[in-house]
Amino acid sequence: METHFAGIIVPLMTPFDEDENFSPEAYRTLIEYLLGSGVHGLFPIGSVGEFYALETSEIERIIDATLEITNGRVPVIAGTGAVDTRRTIALSRYAERAGADGLTILTPYYIQPNEEELYRHYAEVLSAVTIPVLGYSNPGRSGGLSLTPALVSRLATQFEHFAGMKDSSGNVSLLKDYMRLTPPGFAVFTGMDTMIFEAVINGARGAVAGIANFAPALAVGVYERTLAGDYDTARALQRKLEILRTTYSLGTFPAVTKTAARMVGLPVGPARRPVGALSAAAEASLRRTLIEVLGANVLREGSV
């Protein structure tokens, strides 16, 4: 099943109010900002969206809100991965019924299933839904667990709607192996916003880019200039993204992303505890970097 998913897919932040409750009004502001910036797809309930801190009822509400606000303007690929197969199936079925265009299924985390257990996990989920499914490896946040190219090939060969892969390992050779061993039309995305240019010139379909939450034009520019063959401009924009990415060390994930978004005027609120706010020094450093890369006119006066 060849999908139309391509380009810059944004793993959406989940806006909270000061009491850490989901804010649908702020979510609408975020989505309209991103769509107005030319992004190519939206990915609710991912790592940047703090999926690990959300209750099932909240996940369902956020999926519904994403679909209602987006209203078919770009594909919505909902994150429905969980530690166990049973909950992954339940969330995936909900997203399919709600009208999601596709699903992104993160490898189980905390536990370390072996290759055959991972195969059975994904095979059971794929047997439970009919819409396109992207596998998702994020070894840095899943105890080193990844989907091997052999396993991805096995699933893609057996299940037509296992349609793509999001890989956040940062390994270009692995991206190439996914593309080499899967059927034509299999959509491979990098999950590293620092390597959009390198991934696309090597045949990847695009990127799932967290930085695009607050710098969407940069991410879209790298992708579109690469496709156009304007490699000098694409590389220059990619270098700016790399500078922005260095700020992630200023706080606990995803506090930097949310703070940067607030600095450019998006009312996304705090991250859920135990993740705390940046220190005053870290905020000042982040602000300086945003001004350096995006320009002072992008920041909103008094924003935090």
C-alpha cells in the first residue's frame, strides 16, 4: 500500500494550561500556525506530545481534536503505540474509527521484547486495523530497542498496509537498509530534524521533525529546497536546524520545545511534571539562540 505521506510531518506538542489540563483552544492555535507554515502532515500523540503522560481518555480526545481542526487539509497520522499489545490495538482501533489517515506504532518501551515478540506485536496490531501503519523506532528513548531491517521487511511483505517507517536512530545506513529491503512505495522518514537534508537526498520520504513545532518554515524549507535540487540553500537551512537542536541540552525533554514555542507566541503551556521549567540561565541561552537563528522579530515580547 503506497501512501501519500511525505514531507515534514510535525509530532505535535500537547498544549496544557497551568493546571496541566489539555487546552483545546491552544491546540487549535498551534495547528493553524503549522498549517499556515506549509507543513505536510501532523502526528499527534508522539514523544514531543508527551504521550507517556496522557490517559487513554485524553489520547482519544486529542486524536478527535486533531482531526476536527485539521479537517482533511493534511494527513493526520496518530501515535497509538503502547508498552503492551492489547492497549496498542485498542488505541489503534479508536484512531481508525475516528478517521485518522494512518497510525505510527512506537516499539514497546521499558521492556525488551525479542525479535519474534516484536513481530507478533506488530502483526497483531496490523491484523486489527486496515489503514496505513508506520513502524517507529526511537532507540534513545526505548532502551535501545529498534525494528531491524529484516523485521521491517518481513512485516512490509506480509501486510500491505504496513506502509512506512519512522526511524529516530540518526543512522543513514539504517534508513537505506529499510528502503532497500522493503517493497516499492514503502515510505521511510527520519525522526531526526538534524538530518532532513541527508535523509531526503538518500531517498527518504521526509522527516518527522519536532523542531517544526516552533520553526516550521525552516524544516519545510530544507525539505522543499532539497527536492528542488537547491542543495546550497537546503544545507544552509539544515545548519540552522542543527544550531536549534543544540538547545535541547538546556532542559529535560520536551521542556525546551515547549519553551521555544511559547517564545514565538504559541500558548502551549508547561510540560507535565516531573518535567520542570528551564532555569533562568537556560531560558536566556535559548532566547539568544532563537534570535540568532530565527531573528528577533519572530519572538514575542514578554513571552516565556
